[in-house]
Amino acid sequence: MGRMSEISAEGKLPAALRGAARGPLAGRAGGAQCEGHPSMSEERSSPATNRGELEAPAIAGHSDVQLVMTDSGELKTIAVRVPTNGQIAVIDGLRLVIGEETFLPVVDGVDDEAFVRAASAQLEEIFGFGLTRNLGQRRDFYGETWELGDNWGHVGFGGERQNSTILIALSGQGTLAAKGGWEARLYQFLTTKAKRPVITRADLAHDCFEGEVTVEQLDQMHTDGFFTNAYTIPDCQHAGNWKFPNGKGRTLYVGTRKAGKMFRGYEKGMEQGDSTSPWVRLETELSNKSMVIPFDVLLDPSAYFMGSYPKAFAHLSLTVAPERLEIKRRSAEISLDASIKMVNTQVGKYIGVIVDYFGMEEAVAMLRNKLGQWPERLKVPDYMLADTPVHRQERMRSFNEYEFGPSDYSGALEAAV
């Protein structure tokens, strides 16, 4: 990133929003709390004074803005780090770039495949899975793209416009599949071994499985200024059927990618196929278009999640993020229920006839997949189920002018003697 000089700047809140600084959810003038906002549980609070009073943990004021000046004269803001009582958010997607020279000390050749194999070995050490196959396509302006794990992301190599860098994109499924502790291992790699590392995007998420926060409440919070961090009210968009909810899920978008920060609140359970699920996911997408994303986001994602919209997320400081295995289990349960409903609707009558005619045991043997394969929607992401990465696959031997080529063994040489 080059030499940078830090600048501290203090902004001022509009008068109508200054009440939020006095209380986590006091967004209106005079500190009145909107009835549509999620309530805070006092049972999760701890005494703040010897008088036994209960109050939410303090959150750093969002009026302090950190700026950096790059060598090229570009001014960027740095995502504000906010301390919390515990981890309430997780990384749900990540994109970063590193210089190709990162792998020069360990490559076992000078061809492009040597860099692919070296990158695959390093990523397997971090995530538990490496590169599995060449997708044979250009993506993100990189000339060659490889699949990461079992479709859990991708890695890009080459490209004239990419300044000799390698793109590593980890999807939300990839973060679930990765071996525990991957965040710390990636942080160690980026800070000690990688050359020219930059995090270009980080998605931070908090799950409300029981509908502790609803999309209607989030929409009202935007109206009341809880997503307004400065003077300008961020843009707001709605996706899905908000007038007549139909169980297919709705999404609230706040902010824009162009601004470098965007919030999504959506009905995750319904998106997964459960029309009655109360599961709502809160996501903040950070990008380096107008800010620097520190590597510390890997070690403390909750701090940066809380710092993105301090007033809107204040009530979450009293909660704890669900474990990753719980997220996997909920997703699998919803997908299985949706699959049963789909099979019953589409082929249930046929299955009934086949079972009545052949009997249960023989019918199951006839109908089940002969290869024992699972549908994609029912697969639970797990690094232990990933395909063998390319660096541990048998390598094809190359031929040159000093060696026999494949056609030399056809018998033509012997016939010419």
C-alpha cells in the first residue's frame, strides 16, 4: 500500500441525530425510541456501576473518522475498529489479491502451472482445501481461473491489467467449509509471507435465527436515521414483494458499492426455501474502493461489523454470533424440508405406485442414485469432503526437443531403421 500518513478528522452529527450518541437505540430527537426497532435484552447486560444499574456496553463514537493518504495522493477512509463484549459477526465472504512474487521462493518450475501448484498448497494449508480444477475461463479480468475447493471460491492468475497479482475469492460457502482457525492462519500469511497483499472486499454477517430483528424493523431504522453515519442519508432499495409478502423472501439494501460500504438485511430462511422461516441475516459489505480494509478484520470481524453502522447494530452488542456448525445445520434442515416438498409435489404419486407395486426396499433400491451422489443443495460444505487439490495430483510429464514425444512410441521410428 506504500507509505501513508494518517489523519484524524472529527465530524458533527445533525441535530436530529445527536440523541443517538446518548443511547444505543435513541435515534429520534429527544432520545425517543421507535417502537419498530428491535428491543435490547437487559438480561444480557451487566452492571455498569455499583448502584446495580444496567446499560449497554459503550460503543466508540462514529464521528471519529480515520483517513490515510497513499503515495499516489489518493485519500481513503479506514474502517473504524469498535470493541465489543464478544464476537457477534463472522466473515461470510472475502476477496484479496497478492503479488505473484509471493511464491517465487517455493515454485518448482518456471511455467504457470508451478505458480498454480504453489498457490494451491498454500491455500490448502490455510483453508483445508486448495485448487481443484481449471475452469477454463477468464474472470475478473484474470486470464485463467481455478476452482477453490468444491466450488467454494475461485483463484485468478495472469492478465495484462492485473499488475502481476493473484486474486483469491472465498465465497460464503467457502467460509463455512474452511478448517477452523482459517482466519488466524490467513492473517499470519498476509502479514508475514505474502507480497503486496490487499483485502479488496470483506462481507461480515450476523444471523438472527429466531427473527430477533425483522426486515420491517430494519427498514424503519433506516427511516429513523440509524444507518446515517454522517450528514447524508444513505440510499435505500427494496427487493422482493414488500407490499404482499409471499414467503419468497425480501431484502433491504442500504448504501451502494460505489461508496465502499453496503448493508443487506434479508430473510435468509425464505431464500433457502422455507417460506415460514423467521431467519434474518444482516450483512455489511466492505470494499476497498473508498477505504482501506485492515487485516485485523480477520481476527475481529465483529468490531468492524459494529463500526460500519454503530447505531443500527448497537443492540447486537448484547448478543453472541451463532456457531458456524449451527449455521450449517439450519441450512441443511431447510434444504432437506424443501427437497421433501419438491419430491412430493413433482413425483410423489409415481413413488406411491412404485412402492405399492415393488415394495419399499426394492423401490428404494430402484429409485436411489446408483453412484450414491447427493444433490448440490443438500451438500454441507466441509473441507474434508473437497476433491484432491492439484498440487497433490499426479503431474503430467512434459516433453521437449531432447526427449521422445508421445508419437515417437507409435513404431514409426523402428520402421524407418
